[in-house]
Amino acid sequence: MSSSSSTARAEGGPTRPSTSQSLVVRVLLGIWGALMLFGVISLIGPSWLQELGRPGRVTEVRGYTNAGDAFARGGDYRHALERYETAMRIDPTFFPARINAAVVYGQLGRHQEGIDLLRDALQRGVGQRGLVLYNLAELYLKRGETTRADSTYREALAAGGRPDLIHARRAEVLAAGGDAAGARDELRTSIRAWEDPATHYRTMLLTARDTPENDAATVNAIDAALARGVTEADIARFDLDYVRAQVERDPELARLYGRLGLIEAQLGESIAAAEHLNRALQIWPANPQAGEYRSALSLLPRPRG
């Protein structure tokens, strides 16, 4: 990261921020370097993905949860679940272990057990409701409950879930149901959100709000910022060239453009399809689907003139 990404910009003489705004910025700057903004959430949300909590006091339950995360990222779901279940026995209220266990239950085909854990988390008022609903929708989809999954994705979006992820998943649901035009529109919305720095800034706000060491004043300031909405002044405090450069190299964005191009080719939208398939190849030339993209490009009609 460039050094300018961790300092407020001075050009143009911006209006002096309020105390609450300054508090939010200080918290965000403290986590900016560690936060994985541009990867797809597979197991846990940003607030639980990073080791942000309780400095100097690594509890037993957190240790088991971290061990479970390591196993899960390596694809060893059986051992991951053992660690999460141990963590839940020690502290049934430690929600990161519950959420991760629910996702791993889904990987193991034990969908109902995962659904029960997530429903319980919602009833208990766990933070990042949109993220919990997103993972609940994923389990419904794995179980073949497409209609219920789609309604839960929409509920997750309304609850503040990440639009870049949710619109992409809704595109898959619509495409599987034969609604290519609807899938195309969802993918375009997902890409717009993915490329917008405001989306990632808002993800940072949600992450910062759930950092365990935050005091009430910090949480209130972040809640106020979320309620106000992200402004250009908010994101101008950071190195947007760096943010955009990271997005431009992100494999997930390449996948989104590739899927969009294939659907546009299916719909006969040749110009858009060619643009987006080439964009996918430009971002990630070694994409495992690169051959499929090139084949689709070869079948598109040549532009006249």
C-alpha cells in the first residue's frame, strides 16, 4: 500500500471533520492495512475474518475458532467443525464460532444443522445481520430451496449485506431458472458495486463497528456514519488509486465479467459480450475459464466496417 493510503488528503482545503467523523476515520485507518476488502466471503465476514479483537487476551474459545478457520480454509471441514464445536461448548455466545460452524455444516451436507445455527444467531441479534442472512441463503440454495434462497438474498441486501456479493449470487439463481436477462442485470449491478470504492468503504465501516475493543462512542459514531451514507468526502480520505488498482486485479471481478459476457452472448448482445469477455481476460489471463471465454469470443459475429 502506498503511504498516502493511511493519511487524510490535504489538497483543496477540505472542511474540518467533526469529532465523530474523525473518530470513524481513526478506526478505519487502524484496520485498513489488515482488512481483506476484495475477496469473496467464503466462511466468515470481514469482522470475523481478521484477528482484530481483545488485545493481550487471546481466550481459549478464540483459539479454537482460529484453529477451525485454518482447517476450513485448507478444506479440512471435519477437523474445522471439531474446533468450532469445542469453542461453542466453552462459550455458546461466541458467535464467530457459530457462524463458521454453520458454513462448514453446509460444506459437509448437514444443511439443517447450519440453518438452525444461523436462525439462532438472528434471534439473538448477532451483528452484521446482512452477512448472517447471506450465509443462510447460501444454505437454502445448497439444499435446493431456490425460491427461499432468493428471498433470503433479497432480505440480506435490505439488511445491509454486501451488494457486490448478493447481486452476483442472485444472478446465478436467475440464470439457473432460465431468466438470462434478469441474470445479466444482476451481474451488471454486482460489477458496479464491486468497482465502486464506496462499497468497500462501507464494508470497512461494518468491520470497524464490530471490532470488540471499540467503546460506545466509537460504535455510535460509526452507526451515525452508516445511517448518513457514504459520501465522496468520506472515501476521498483514502488512496482511491490504490483501491481501484486492487479491484482491477481481483480475480472475482474477472469472473463476474466473464459470466456477464457469456450471458450477453447467449442473449445476442455481441458488442457488450465481446467487451466484457475481453475485460475478463485482461484482468485475469490465467482464469480457468479463459478457454471458454475465448471460444465464446470466436463465435461472436464480427463488427461491420
